[in-house]
Amino acid sequence: MVRQTARDAAVLEVLAQQYGLPQDVLASVLGVSLSRASGLVSRWKQAGWARAGQIDGGARWVWPSRVMARELLGWDPGPWMPRPGCVAHVRAVGALRLHRVGLDVGRWESHRALAHQAAEMARAAQAMRSVHVPDGVQVMRDGRRLLVQVELSLRARSVYLEPAPTDGRADWPQGLLADVASRARELECMGVVWWCPPQVVAPLEAVMSEFAARSSVRRARSGAVLPAGLRWAVKSLAEVPCWRPGPS
């Protein structure tokens, strides 16, 4: 019988919340060699706590078994294993979380948990409207909350922010940034931090600046009491160890 240590329990809980992690990210946060991390994963597999496999060209992946994930999350997440089309994003978000808060599970609300909560609320309310689910919410040491987005490639500008009307209609900024702002307020966040590769930082900062300016004008001109503006920031994933396979 394999005895579960406190470290095992902490890492497995993060794995369950983040879907899974590549073993080089695991080695980095634990401060051990890749071979040592592989040995830990072998123990977890032997105990039935985890599964592992080669998914992409990087390090092998590890993810909790369905039984373990259900035990740690408190609900049945269904079957899951990494797919080549999603592993780059799952890796980046997991590496970012560990870079920002380590194994402190109380300081991060995961996409998996937030998606489950949103689905449960929609089911209870019989709501048809879907809500934006961020990649996470980071809880600062003083209790303040930051909504976290991770973007690995730049989308069309109109996806983030629709052009301002030119026919005299009131400007009500729409697009992904507006959806994110609305969700940030619902989740009681004081700001939004968008993490992306270095080449995406400047274009995202530009569209965020336009959104902030247009939103500020709308608040000033509106007779209604509108929420105060959120704090917005764009940061480079270059500071995050192991956010992509190979040297970061």
C-alpha cells in the first residue's frame, strides 16, 4: 500500500484543479530533477491516484484519475486526459498558477472550479445565457482578487472590442473585454491581468487602453450609477518558468 504524504496531497489537489500538468512543470515547482518528478508520478500511478502519458513533444504529462479527481474536487468531473489541441494552454495556465501562488490552494480559483460553479448556477436558474469563464482568479495575500486570462496568440481586434459606432448611437463597448469586465465584477475582482507571450503584450495593451477610455467616457456621460473601472494589466509569460516546452 502506498502512503500518501502531505506533499502528495497538495500536488494532487492542484493537479485536479488544473486538469493536469507536464512533469517538467511539476519538477520546477517541487525543486527536484525531472527524473525525481517521474519517480513521484510512478508512485501515484501505482496507488491509482494518477495517470501519465506522452501527449506532445515536451515532457510527459500527469493527471489525476477520475476517482481521485472526484474525491479532491467534491464532484465528478467525468473522464479527462490531455489532448494535443489544448495542452499548450493548460500548461501555460498551470505554470502561471504555480509561479504566482505555488501549492497554496487557497490563493487560486481554477478554471475547472469556476466552470463547474457557472454550470451549476445556470442549471439552478434554468438560465440560457452563458457566462465568461476565466482561466483563474488569483487571491492576493491581503484578500484582493484578480481575474486571470491567459492568451497564447492574438485574436482579431474586433473580438476583444467592437469598433465604436459612427452613426451617433451611444457607445456601449462590446466584445471579449466587456464580457471579462462583467465577469470580474461578478467574481468580486478588483482587476484583470492578461498574461501572454512577449509579442502579444503591446497589441493587447493598445486595445485595453481603448476599452478603458471608452468605458470611462460612458460612465461620465451616463445618468445611471455605473461600476467604477477595473484595473487592467498585461504581463509577459516570459517571466513564468516552463510556460512552454523547453527553455522558457
